Amino acid sequence: MKVIKEIAAMQDVADYFRCVGKKIGFVPTMGFLHKGHVSLIDKAKEENDVVVVSIFVNPTQFLPGEDFEKYPRDFLKDYFSCEKAGVDYIFHPSVEEMYSAKSRTRVVVSEITDSLEGKARPDHFTGVATVVAKLFNIVKPNIAYFGQKDAQQAVVIRQVSEDLNFDLKVSICPTVREENGLALSSRNSYLSDAEREEAAAIYKGLCEGKKLVINNSVSDSNAVIGKIGETIKANSKNINIEYIEITDNCDLKKIYDLSSYKGDVLISLAAKLGDTRLIDNILFTK
Ligand code: AMP
């Protein structure tokens, strides 16, 4: 496994593999890798000849006052996780390498970024879309892998890839969870053991919501949202829900009447536990 820090060197490697007809699988990450990231690497290994993982904590997707500085980082540990998972290249650029002082271009995605995380974190998805577009031009993958854990990010990246005609496939992989249901996340390292147990209430709530929708037992989506909130509150004293929304999984438009709706249903949620902000979702077809 090799570590590449320069954009030009990564592009040369990518050009070589493209030229000799090898398929490049790409897993973009911010590091502090866990089993969720490894599941994406495993899928990339299965489907490609070469696997590239990027490790880059992207400053432009953090808002002022967010946790950019204290975001967990442990490159050595990540190095060994990647090596064990059979990664071929780690792309690990500096902030200066990715954003020169003259950088002026941003990728702005409209409408689907107005709600959910985009509403709670204005400009977050401009940072995400910009860095992902840059990484696609640097790593030149055939297939890029993302997690369903970040549901809106998945929708945004599919849109960017289509709108900007990137010559690649975007593959969205299932959320990997702890045994108690808590979705794995690098930010879970901010939680105490007791908080990790308590945070399991979030997935219990989402599962309850799914059950109500699938069984057609409640047709008003606001009533389902209320029940999800009640389930979370019944299982946790300290979780403060920021939003719960029920949407489709393409335009992220709210579904109001569930009884007449057919198609993919996405229930998304953000909540705070102490100082830690957690997001999760459940996606299913009705
Ligand atoms: P991050 O390092 O948090 O930016 O995540 C890098 C990629 O891993 C993104 O595509 C995430 O959606 C994905 N990811 C994060 N957590 C999980 C998880 N628990 N299961 C599956 N994929 C995940």
C-alpha cells in the first residue's frame, strides 16, 4: 500500500490504471476509520482492480463554530486499517494541497440542499460537493462508494455526478451499526459509554417509524414523526431531537399523506446528545 500526498502524483497513478484497463474503486473519507468505512472498502475490493481511499478532513464542509479543529484524527491507525483491508493507495493531501490560496470555484447544488442537513448546516453541501468533485477529478474512479448513513449526502453526490457528467458510477452502501442499533460514526468517539447506550434510542425510533409506515397504520406523516419522537423519548432522557422528516429519496420532498404514497421512503433525523450532534436515517420502499 502506498500513501500519496500530491494531487499530480495521484492523477498520474489514476491515469496509468485507466490506461491499462484496470478498474479503480474509490472510498472518500475524513479518516478515523471504523467498520462502516471498512464495509465500503470491502465492496470496492470486490468490484475493482485497484482501491483508493482518501483521508482528508475537508475544512470547507464545516461551518464556523463546528468541530473542524477537534474532529478526530489518527492517521497511523487509519493506515493500518487500510492495509488490513487490502487498500492499494491512500490519498492523504494537506489542506493547502487541496485548496490553493487562489481557489475560487465552488459546486453549489440547489433545492435538494435546502432541507434537512442543508437547512441545519448552510453551505455544508457546497463544501461536500466541491471536495467530492475535486476528488473525482484527482482519483478518476470507475466506481465511488458512499454510505447510506449520510442519506442527503448520497442524494447530493448522485446529483452532482449526473449534472457534471462524471464518468463513474456512484454506489451507496448500507449503514453499519453497533449491536444496539447505533450507526457507526467517527463522531461517536465524542460519546461516553453511557451515551452510546442511550443513543441506541435513535434507531429504535426510526424502526418504529418504518413499522408504522409499512403497516399503513398511520397515514399522516406528522403523526408518524410524533410517534418516532415519543419512542426516542421513552428510551432516552438526554436526547434532544433537532428534526425528524419523512421524504422521498430523490428530490427529498416531504411526504404528507403516506397512505397514497408509493416508492422509496426516507426517514431522516438529527439529534443532540450532550454536545454531540448525531444524524441517522432509515430507507425503505412502500
Ligand atoms: P466520513 O469519514 O464520515 O466522511 O465518511 C466517509 C464515508 O463513509 C461516507 O460515504 C459515509 O456515508 C460513510 N459512512 C460513515 N459511517 C458509515 C456507516 N456507519 N455505515 C456505512 N457507511 C458509513
